[in-house]
Amino acid sequence: MRASLEVADILRAAGPAYRAAQAGHLSLQQLKVMSAIEHCRTAALGGHVEACVDCGHQRIAYNSCRNRHCPKCQGAAARTWLAEREADLLPVGYFHVVFTLPAEIALVAFQNKAVVYDLLFQAASETMLRIAADPKHLGARIGITAVLHTWGSALTHHPHVHMVVPGGGIALDGQRWVPSRPAFLLPVRMLGKLFRGVFLSRLLALYDAGRLGFFGSLAHLADRQAFLRHLAPVRKKRWAVYAKPPFAGPEAVLAYLSRYTHRVAISNRRLLAFDDAGVTFRYKDYRRDGGQRPRVMTLAADEFIRRLLLHVLPRGFHRIRHYGLLAASARKISLARARELLQVAPPPADEAPPEQPRDTCSTCPCCGGQMAIVEIFARWCQPRAPPPPSRSAEEVSP
């Protein structure tokens, strides 16, 4: 069911004026995201007409933009991805770990998204793998599924990585499964300390290699001494690493993944109003206690669009990554060995799904019959109008 208010509605109404005001300041990728969301499921992308084979009821279905930043296009992508991941689940507890960049580093990340977001993945995953492999802690090789989020609930720039980690791993000699404690995976203070050291050392290496750029209010950081002074406070600060209690079973893991892997900066469900006052939406203030966290915010339309575009990722950037036992290069072998050590049966072999006729769709909302595609129309076109009813012989006789 279509939400009463969508991000697309806001972009269609306020987007043209925003593009004109920001001409020359928006990236090609940001412009493409705006256009994709505005045109999603409209005649601009073409579509098809479905008709019920029983009662003849017809409806028009427009194509999706399939842009990963579009609030309407992530449901199907998430379901497909989750179906593939379900076979990877192990019969152990799973932990949720979050690595967050300090505000000073987030400023640098915003002007160097591809490089610094990639470093965030590298530093966080290496931290987890190194401490888990330490015999003083787990002494095992673990698996990690990591997802990048760049937003806070109020659409501010807040880069952090969510990780889902099995509660245990394969011993370094490969001969046994090493379980974690029931409610404890790894020490978060040690994770934060190592994460800070790995990230800052590699960030400085990127700077010395000339791979970081600074513009506008950060232009002064092009001077190395100024850059070092900018990093000085975060070298002493405790970096936020948060570990939640383990999930209650594989179903809870999948439910979590479905919420986080294909989430966008704001969903249509959070939008409340769009009028002359601006855009009103729900958000959570995590500085408050649990019951007081839900809040309502109103932003001018231009500011809402600006914040939305803060979270457009560089082209080709992978925001879901796997490490350790779940790394693509060795996932099948590693998971097979883990199941062998846990003495659990492997998942059933994939069976080819029965072929579905290409012209069949969902069920009819009127009679429950089968809907079938009766017409396909191209971009920027509309379906043909139904033919007028034929007149009877009595109507045409003199």
C-alpha cells in the first residue's frame, strides 16, 4: 500500500528549486539519486498492465528505479539477499557489534567518502578478527557480516558499521569449534582501543599518500601540522564500540538483517507532513531515556533534501561486506567445516525453483483469481486506453 506521503513527493515538489539553487554544487551521483526517486514507479520508467483471467479486472504497475537509496525499492532486494544468507546461519548465538567514528573523523569522511568508509570497514573488521584470534580471548577465526550506515535518526552525518557475528569460531588449528561465553563475545574497551589505533595509523598513511582531499571549511587540513592537530583530540578519546546481547535464535538474526542491510536514510513511514512549514518526520533522540527517545522534527524542504543527499554513496561502493569465515572466497568451505565441528547437518542442497510463466503476476484484489500481464509499455509512455464498448445491432439500425 502506498504511504500517504513519500520522499518522492517531496523531491518532485521541492527538488527542481533545490537543484537550481545548488547548481554546480551537487554531484552527478546525487542528481541521479534525486531523479531515480522522483521517477520511481511512474510512467517515466515504463511498466505493464495486469488483467485478471477470471473477472477481467485491470491495474497498471509501473517499474521501479531499483536505486539503492530509494525507500520504495529495497524491500524486494532485501528479501532476495536474506534468502541467500539464510543458508549461512549456524546453530549458535549471534552478537550485534557497532563501530562508530568520532565527529572529528566524520568531517574528514564526508569529504572523502570512498576512501574513509572503506577504511572504516577495514579497521573494524581487522580489529574484530585480531582480538578474536588472540588465545587470551577466543583464540578462533570468526565470521562477520558488516553493514555501513552513514546517518543518524535525524538524517545527520553519522558513519558507523553494524556487524552481526556468530558467537564463536573455528580454532586456529582448524580442529574444533570454540564457543564464546553465552552473553559475552569480546571486550569492547579493548576493541575500541585497537580500532582507534588501526584506523588513525592508516588514516595518516592515506594522508601521506595524497589520497585525502580537503575543501571549504576543512581546506586548512591540507597542511600536515593542521591535520595532526585536528587528530590530536581523538587520539585520547575513547572510541565508541557497542556490543549488544546475542540474538534469540536464527529467526531473530534474519529479522535484524532485514531491518539493517537494505535500510535507507529515512523510510516513507517516518514522514508525517509536508507543507509550507517544511517536512515533519519522526526520529529518535538516543541521548534521552528509552521512553523519551521518539521525537518529531520539522525541517525546511531544502534542509531536508540536503540532509538526505548527505548519504548518497559513491558509485560502486559496497555497503554490505563479509569477513573471516563468511568471506566470499572461502565461505562455503569454512561454513561446511564449522557445521562439521558443530555436528549439525548441512543445509539441503539448493533446488531449482519451478519456472513461473513470465506473464503471470499476483492475485486479483477483486476475486482472488490469477493476474496476467496483457500489455507492456515503454518509458514515458502510458498504456493504451481500453477499447470503447461495441454497440449492439439495435443501436445501429435505422
